[in-house]
Amino acid sequence: MESAEGKPIYKGTVIGKVFFYSKGQNQVKRERITNTEAEIARFEQARETARKQLSALYEKAVVEVGEDNAGIFEVHSMLLEDEDYNDSIRNIIRNEQMNAEYAVAMTGDNFSVMFSRMEDEYFRARSADIKDISERLIRVLQRAGNDSAKLSEPVILVAEELAPSETVQLDKSKLLSFVTRLGSSNSHTAILARTMNLPSLIGVEIDENWNGKTAIVDANAGKIIVEPEDELLKYYREIAAQEEKRKALLKKLKGQPSVTKDGKSLRLYANIGNVSDVANVLANDAAGIGLFRSEFLYLEKEKYPTEEEQFFAYKTVAQNMAGKKVIIRTLDIGADKQVGYFNLAPEENPAMGYRAIRICLDRVNLFKTQLRAIYRASAYGDISIMVPMIISLEEVLDVKRICREVCEELHENGVPYKEVELGIMIETPAAVMISDLLAKEVEFFSIGTNDLTQYTLAMDRQNPKLDRLYDARHESIFRMIRMVIENGHAGGCWVGICGELGADTTLTERFIQMGIDELSVSPSFVLPVRKAIREANFVKKC
């Protein structure tokens, strides 16, 4: 038995045989030619053939993974038309009198390296796309056959790397999982894998000797176990069976409305921490994203994420959600979420200190960078902004002023954006007590029960010594939730809960009877909460 660790792309458990996929390298010979114009014509003909192939792949991908995720092949088609790329190939053919295969290979290598060294994450991701279209052109020029694996049975596909075009061409009915050494969690291949709900890993030190052996992909823990012992195999079979039961629940409740027995409809959204979580949101049939924790874009970096990096992340989520609501919480750094490059001074009690909106209103340029990225992404979907840790009306008015300034700047520069809903998190007793005033300035409230509980009970929720006393069901919390709902509705706000208490199905009916409009929970809790909603009554039975 042996195991190797990797980074999960889509979580789940899979047991099956390993198929080691080796696509083989196209051997490119360096040949001098005399008729350069004829060689360029051969290249142009190959480019036309590749264009037709990509068009066919796009149509196939639209059916299998949806229009948004099929967009990678439109990107490849665009790269195939890139003048800099094509001019480089033509110049090598003309000036060096080299064959088209060699010219494409050299250009592909040069452009791929150039893109991989760019700071912008979007352009770095294009490095793999350049490789893919270059290999496609070489195959066409060499009249090579299709390199995709011919699968005869369901397998765990292990490979050095998989290009998106290879992933799409695989027989999905025979693909249990894929495990690769290379790849990015934000690559188009990863997005396709998540869309197809395939538990998968990247960054694994793979071994060709695994071929044909039984393996377990534990994409929950991020590891592959090859030739597991009988007891371990039995254990994972039970885990896999439990996951199948959850999938059966998904099939039963997917597409069903989140409506109580007496007709009260609720918005049932999901919480996410990064772009890759969207697949789970869609798989669990959430009606939208009620909390996108944007601080994870900062926590994963060694320096401030650029406006472009943030824009790309927000835009990707909005596009993948295809018109469903996406609520982005503005930066919530501080307390238990510390980032070195923010240079935050040590504090006696960070949970009560310099954090979240307090940092943003102090570092306005930082805040504006994020807001610009969010507003720009709003042109691609239904995005709302939610501000954490509010304690005063003045803070809300300052946020609204800065939002107006950002919109004016975008308008002056001709950058498209939409008007977005502005909401705040209610997670301090101060916000609860003035929620009647706050409701007149925003469109919605989202109650963060995790922080609201710690601030109300004066208990650090990170302190294990207080676990015995920490009571998320303290009566004061329920009274505060009721007060916020009543004040919010009186002021014209809709009100939701995005803290962990919202996922407690034993409280679902109680929240509904209080008048809650929305619940946002971890993706895996969406269906159990929907079940609880459909079994609840809005009007309390006497």
C-alpha cells in the first residue's frame, strides 16, 4: 500500500482501477525548407482544420458542461487568431526557412513561458492554453491521430497533465476521477472537472507503476491510496456508500422549491470561500450565493491581490452562477484571519480590534480597489455587496459615499457596471439595537450568528476553555434575531442568516416563523435545510 497527497479540485470519494494516461509527445523534427510560401500555406490550412476541431469541441462541451464552461474552446479559437502568435510562426518559417511544425513548437514554447511569468493570474492561466493549441496544430500538421484515452471500463485517470480538450473528449461514463501532477485549481480543466462532479486531485507525485492497480481517491482529505489494505478498503466503501445516499437525496430534492407546507417561500443560498466552491453550490442546487468570503483571495496571497485578480474571481463566480444571486462580503481581515503583508500590529483582543470595515474605511484605496473589481464584475451577473462588522450609521453612510465615488469613476472611464444591492452584516449587538435606523440605508441584512453570539455573550469563540459555556442557542440570540427581522421588514429590508446557526435544521421552522427571508449555509447543508423548510409551517400551529 502506498499513498500520495494532493490538492482537491472537487471533493468526494472514489474507488476504482488506475488508468495511467500517457498522451505521448509529438516528436517535432527541425527541417529546412526551400518553398517558404508553400509551407506558410500548409500552416494556414492546419490552422483552419484546428479551428473546425475547436468549434466541434465547443458544441460538445456546451451539451456536457454548459455554455460558460465550454468557453475555454472559444478562448482557444481566439488564441488561434492571435496575430502576434501567428506572425511569430510565419516569421520563423520565412526568416529561418524552417518547417511549420518546428515554427509552431518554438512559438508555443516561447509564448507559454512568457505567459507563465506574468503577474496577472488570468494571463498565467493562458500558458496552458497556448500549449494546447500549439500541440493541436502540430498534430494536424503531422496528421496524428486523437491522443485521448480509449477507456474500456470506469477508471481513475492518472496523468502528468490534462488539457481541457482532452478532458472533454474522454468518455465521461467511464471516468471516475482524475489525478494529475500538474495543473491549477483555477484552470479551465479544473472547472470542467468540478462541473462534471468528478472527485479529483492536482499536485500529486504520480507513479506510472500505479497503472491497473486498485486505488482510493479521497478528495475530502486530499490523497490517493494505491493498493489499500482490506480493512481500509472496507472503510472507504462505507464512506462511498454514504456519499451515494446523499446523492440520492440530491436527486430527490434537486429542482424542488424551498417552500413550507403552508406556502411560505424562502431564499436558500450557499456560503463559499473561493471560486472553486461554486461547483458545490450548483451541485447542491442552491438558489444563489449568500456569502462569498472575499478575504480568502487575500489569505491565499503573499501580497495584495490586484484589481484584475479580484475582478476575474468575482466575474468567474457571477458567470458560473448564470444569473443567480451572488452576495460578496467585502474584506473581513483581522481577528482570527491575519495576513502578514497587512502589517497589522499585535492586539490584546483582536476579535474586538482593528478588523473588517474598520480597516477598509481607514485604508480607502484598498477598499476602492475591491469595490471597483466587484462593480466591474456586476456587469456579468447578479451581484450584491455586503459589508461586515457594522456598528454605526456613520459607517454605512461612509460606505455608500465611497461606493458612489467608485461608480462615478467607472462611469467616467466608460467601464460597464450595474447598480447593485447594498447590504450589511448584523453581527454586533450595536447593529442589532440600531437596526431600525440601518434598515433605511440598505437593501438587506444578513445576520452573522457566529460573531453575534461571541459579542453578545462576551466570549471568544476561538477559546477552547469556553466551549462549555459558549451557547449559540442562548435566548438572547433568538431575541436579537427577531428584533432584526422586525426592524428590517419595517424599514423595507429583506433579512437573512449566514452564520452556522442557519444550518441547524432543528431551528429552521423557528426562524421561518420569526419571518426570516433567506438562509445561507455551507453547500452540503443546502438539501437538508431544504428538506426542513418543506416540512415546516410558516404560521405557528396552536
